[in-house]
Amino acid sequence: MKAVIQRDTNGIKALDFGEIEVEKFLPTSILIKTSMVPLLPYDVMKLNGKIPVTLPHVLGYGAVGRVEKVGKFRSEKLINQRVLVLNPSGTFKERITSHIPPLTIPIPDAVTDSQAVSVVGGLDTAFVLYKKIIKSSHQIIVITGANSVIGLALLQLLKSSDKTIVPLIREKSANYFQKRCKDYQLPVYSGDENLKLEATLVVDIAGQEILLKSYIERGVDIISIAQQNILGVRFISEGIFPGEYAKLLELLKKGDIILPIDREFYYHEIKEAINYQENFPSRGRNLISFV
């Protein structure tokens, strides 16, 4: 079957459309025909050698697809169901064999493929940050990169909280951010002037050290999903449980959360998709279709 394979760390040139064998099918396995995968910043970072990876490597971690076959220890009711699948051995391929039952989550009928697949690397990460914020004693939450997929998902999760939210947005993204806030019925946010520093938590999604410098110098608490090696910044890298993925899909079903989508590319346009993602501002998740 066809797959998008990373051969080295020379960026787009590292990609190859190759044939790979279907993984061994076990009694606990599910075979899924891939419909759509998200193109995540981490995929591009792997291509550029910024994140170590064992080569050759099939890109991707999450996907949406339809179940074609189940092992004898799995329910036949799953056949032909749409599922969200998490697969450590890659998802940029025509079919995915999932061996771990909890990592295959049924998708409600009302949730589109594009919304469901954008949970991975988007809403799931936002949910990790949301839990940190809610448990925190800090009352003022400054969010860098609030216009990103993760940022906009986080703002929607925080809509009913009693925290004071301060989004930090680059000027060139201001109009886009305001439009998304209106579309998602988000409140009008205040600026970061006159913050009570002892009550402030900075949540860094953007990963730009220059944005954090003044907060570091003033001793403000900072957590980041993008910076691992800065003194004064606590790096966060956590997953969520399968039951929590089901909960997030229910939020999408009810319309409580809407994830921003930018463009959809076919898998044979992967190089064009990566070039677009690297050279244009983030305006939602870019998706790769296999159907």
C-alpha cells in the first residue's frame, strides 16, 4: 500500500511516496482505511531534523478512517464505522492496522472528518492546557499564540471559566483572530497592561522566546508546549486518555467547540501542503485527504 515516507532530514526533499507492507494482523487488531490526517507542525519539524526520528519513518500520529476488518477479539459492530485512530507507527498511509483497542475511538455521526481529525494535535493539546489552567490558583491567564488551532480551541474550552484571559496576538494576525472570536462567540478580551504579576500564569503556545522574555525577567509563572530549554519556563508534554478523546468528540458533536480548518490537500500534494504551511501564517489546521 502507498505511504508518505520520510527518508532523511532534508525537509521536503526527504519525502517519498513509497509502497509498504500492511502490518501483521492480530486477533486484537482493526484494519482502517484512511480518510484524512492532520498535517501538524511536529511532522514538519521531524522533516527538518528538529525532532529526532528513526528513519525511514511514516509521517503522522492521528487519523480518521473507516473500519474494514476486525480481529476475532474485536466487535464486528465496528465494521464500517468511522473512527479516530492514534497510531505510533504512522498514519500517512492508505490503511492503518491498530493493535491497541483504546486508541480507536468511534466518531459521532454529526462530527465531520475534518473536525474529528483536528482533535489530534489541536483540541487534545488544548485540553491538557485547560486542565492545568483550571487547577491553577492563578486568576489571570496570558496565552501566546492564541490565534493558533490550539489557542482557539483553548479559548473555547475556557469560555465559561472565571479566569481573566489575555490573548497575545501578532499584529498581522489580529483581523483573523477577531473574526474567529466572532464566529465562535468568544468574549472581548483585555490587554496585558497592569497585570497583577503574582496572579498571572503565562501559557506559551507560540514558542517565541522574545514574547516570554519580559515575563521571565519579572518572575511570572510560565508553562509552554513549545519551549523545552528556557530557564524559568516549565515545559508541558502530556497526552490525554481515550475516554477524554470521546469527551472532546462529544463537545464537537454538540457544537460547543469548533476547530479552525485552513486548507485540504490530497496525499499526493503533500509537498505543496508542507510548503504552504511553512510559508504562510497559520489560519487553521491543514489536512491531508486519502479519499
